[in-house]
Amino acid sequence: MMNREKEIYKVTLVGSAGNVALLTFKFIAGVMGHSSAMIADAVHSLSDFITDVIVLAFVHVSAKPQDQDHDYGHGKYETFATFIIGLALMAAATGIIVSGAAKLIDWAGGKELAAPGWLALAAALVSILVKEGLYRYTVIKGKRLDSQAVIANAWHHRSDALSSIGTAVGIGGAILLGNRWTVLDPLASVVVGGMLVKVSLDLLRSSVGELTEHSLSGEIEEEIENIICSFPDVSEPHNLRTRRIGNRFAIEAHVRMDGNTSLTVAHDRATAIEKRIRQRFGPQTHVTIHMEPMK
């Protein structure tokens, strides 16, 4: 468990260092380059840094073993971290859309918008490369560690790379096409904000589902039933209840055996089923098998 926690810290700190460097560069480039799209992109990088801090704080708590007050461990804290990341991303996206929309309204009213500079374009291109690299690194680590919070943070990196693509297009168009097209800069920020709303909704949907005890997928539940039925003296798996606790599964099921089976044999069979389920879904899986006599 400690190795997993250390790996999550490591991958998050790498992303955090990249976010600090990028948000500083972007703010400077946005202000000096007169680009609202780049400033919006800098705000997004700032939200990335904030979520890094959240992951570091909550993963430490979620790694704690079960105790008297938490019979199933502390895995839900990691899910809660994912929920906060989704909220932070939604807040950042909303701010970007509102800011960009305000500039579009000004432009529609005849106000001339300042043309962005080349420094802002350079910052957008650098951001694309850095954030896409951080996404690939983080998502690989997140899947290997089976951490929802790390994978969510990886998508935060990817969303920043996507926003920087939109920013680069808007800034580049505003620079290359002349003053008549300076509206492309705030327009790009609004498009980017819309993309971020979609990503944040996906994160919120998955984390809320887990926090409200949403069952595992039908495919996983079918696989659990197949594992149970692979034992020839066991039949009729029913009352299957499943849920996710952080990076672990919790599984409960009732099964039937011959009513004349001794308690020792029934206990050994339940233990064997639990062992095989843990072999498939991880040693930290919570499994409870309740034996019933055949009707």
C-alpha cells in the first residue's frame, strides 16, 4: 500500500512541477501578449495545480487501512478527491466561458479587441507539448496503480492540452489574419471552456456514482457470477451486491449448496470462492459469500 501511495505522490509531484512552470509562463505571456485566451489557459493550469494539491492530500488519507470507524477502509476519500477535481474543472471552465463571452459581446458592440502577440502563441504551443506529455505519463501510471484520482488528474492534463490547441488556433488566427479577426482569441476561449465542461461532467458523473453506491458494471457482475458457478457443487448465485471503494471492489453474494453439506465443507467452499474472486479483482477486494441450502 505504501508503495502505491509513494508512486501516486511521485506522479502527482511531476505534474505539479509542470503546472507551476506552465501557469507562470502562461500568465506572463497572456498579459504581455494581450491574449484573453492565454490568460484563460493560465487559469486552467492554475486549477490543475490546485487539483494536484488535492490529490496529494486525499491519497494520503485514502491509503490508511481500515480502523474502528472505517470498516471498509478509507478508499472513498480518493473518490471524493476525484469529485473535487471535477468541481474545480467545472469552475475553471465556467470562468473561461464567461470571460470569453464578455469579450465577444464587447466585439459585437463595436469595441476593438487588442491583437494577441507572438509570445502568447509560443506559450500555447509549449503548453500543448508539455501537457500532452504529462497526460500520457500520468494516465499510464494511474491505470497501473488503479487510481481514479490519478486518472482524473491525467484527464485534467489532457483537457489543458486540448484547451491549448484551441488557444493556439485562436491566437494564431488573430495574429495572422489581422485586426478584423482578433475576435478569434476570445472565441477560442469559449470553445475551450465548452470542452472542459464535458470533461468535468464525466468526472463528476463517475465520482458521484461511486459516492452514492452505484453498482459495478453488468459485465463485471456477470464475470463474478461465472466465477461462482465455476465451482460444480455451488449453484444459483443471487442477491449479488457490488460497489467500488476507491480502487477496491466490495462484493457480496448468496449461493446455494446441498443442504446435507457439512458446515466445514460449506465454509471451505465459500473461502475458495472468495479467494478466486480476489485473485481476479485484487487482494484488497472485500468479498462476502453467504451459503444457503438448495430448495
